[in-house]
Amino acid sequence: MESNADKIREILKGVRYANAGTDIVSDGLVKNIHTQEDKLVIEIEAGGERGELLALEAHVKTILSKNNVPVEHIKVKFIQVEGAPPVSPLVGVRKLENIKHIIAIGSGKGGVGKSTATMNIAATMVKMGYKVGILDGDIYGPSIGRMAGYESTVPVKIENEKIIPVKKHGIKMISFSFLIEANRAIVWRGPMLGKAIEQFLFDIEWGELDFLLIDLPPGTGDVQLSLVQLIDLDGAVIITTPQGVALQDARRAIDMFDQVKVKILGVIENMGEFICPHCGKGTHIFSSEGGKTMAGSLEIDFLGEIPLSKTVMDSGEKGFPITAIDKEHGEAGSDTLRVLESYESIVKELLKKIQKD
């Protein structure tokens, strides 16, 4: 791999440092490229905090991957120099034309209802008159298609070399669940995830949107870092449940976004209480106000609480977001009304936060 050093240096000229007009190679910041066991080690001199270095590493690997360099054999090593200018985590980002706001919706762990919340936030926005799209960023476990009522692949149209997103419930959406069979596993390494996210962002004919919601996979991995390098996000919303284990992982997700300089727009607590479909009374079967308390301790806005309801589960299974139901709908029981009111309140708080910022 040592013979690839010159090729690597040439590729890395595409990486800008500290928003300067030159690149990390021309600036002399790539100090050495050498082999170590089965890895090609790239030594870069850089300043800045850990999150900025992580963002630079993600950018380096993204550019190498685009040039067909197998980054699973690449190790980026930083030589930190005191007083060196910090790395800009937003170097190389692109704008998505005709999309006013891009919001990432994430969680520290799976099973907290993040995709359900994303779909229902989108449907609530549509009812308010906004043009909304959803990008399903969970490549390994895509679920937006199922929640929109599609149980298998969906024929997608291509016009002018761009994919036309599927539209359902007034929401434009793209998901790997439209492209692969329901039971087929995606066995990909990290760099391939970055490429897929890039295509979902820039090779889709989104048209004019007020909001593009990006449903992230759980955790703090490659997809999240790739997003930071590709687009300028308005911010991130964190979904959690009240239990301590979920809150702990939510804190990790918040810390990850902080490190890569993505603004946290707020925290939503899902499954805060169970609403009985018969009597309409609420019961805190897990815990209560854990998300609100965490948000307060971190000085982050708390956007609201979403109750747990069997109607929500049933609507998700049927591929019909519960917030697409009108309040005046004949089948809207008291538990459904509570859920609709919760989402309306959350979206209003989110809109206030975006307009304020």
C-alpha cells in the first residue's frame, strides 16, 4: 500500500482546512503516509477539539471512498499542535436547492419510536400547510416505507438522471425499503453508507420543500458523520423514552452532535405515559419526565411529550400515520386526540425554535 502514498496525497488535496483557500496537502499538514501492519496510516497535523477532528477524519475518509480507496484499510492519525487553527467541521458542505430547512431526527438507541415520531411530525406539518419530505437514513433497518403502507419494493421513476421520491400522505419520501426486498439484509461497510446517504440527498428530485426530515439510524456512527460533511443542517431533534438506559444513550447522541457542531433543536420524550383507549386515563408505565429533566440539565429545549397509545401502534402497522387523521374524524377516540394534540404542540415548538434561530 506504500506505493499508493502519492495517489492518496493527490486525493487529499480536495480536503480544505480551517476554511482556508488551500488544502491540507498544500498547507503541509499531511506529514506522513506509511504502512503499519495491514493499515495505511495518514498522519495529519491539526488543532481543534475532538469533535472537529472527528469531522475532519470523516471528510478525509469520504473523499477517499469517493475515489475508490478502500478506507477500511485506512487509519487517520492526528498530530495535535497547540495553537494550530481549528478544523472547520462544515468544510465541503453543499446546499440542497429549494429546501428551506433540513432537520436530523436521531436517538441514542433503537426502539424509542424515532421513525414513528418522524412520520407523524411530517404528517402534522403537512396538515399545517407545509411541504415536507423524509429521507430514511437507516440503511440497515429502513422502516419509513412500512410506516407509509409499503410492504415491499416500490417502482421508482427516474427523470433527468434524478430519482422521483415516493409521495404518500402528502409527504415526499425516499427509503432503502423502497429499493430492496423486505427480508433482505444490507451487508455494507461504513464508506458505502456515506455514498448511499449522498445519493439520497443529491440524486433525488425533492422539488420545493419547507422541511426535509432525516430519520437517522440509532447511535453515533458513519451516517451521522457523513451528514455533517455533506450538508448544512438546521439542527437535530433527539427522541428518547423516559427510562434511564434510553436517557443515557440520548445523552451520547447529544454529545456527538455537540462535538460536530450541530445545533440541538430540542428533545422529545416518547412513550411518556400510556393512554387507555377505553377510559382515556394516562398511566406512566415506564417512568415520567425523564426527557424533560435531561433537557433541563443540559440546557436544551424540551419540545414535548408523546403518549403511548394502542391506536398509534395500530396506525403504524397499517401504514397510516395517526396524525394524518383529523381531530373531527369519527374514529378519533380520546387517546387519539391526546396524541394529535401532542404532535401539534411539538411541531409548533419546533417551528418557534427554527424561526427564533
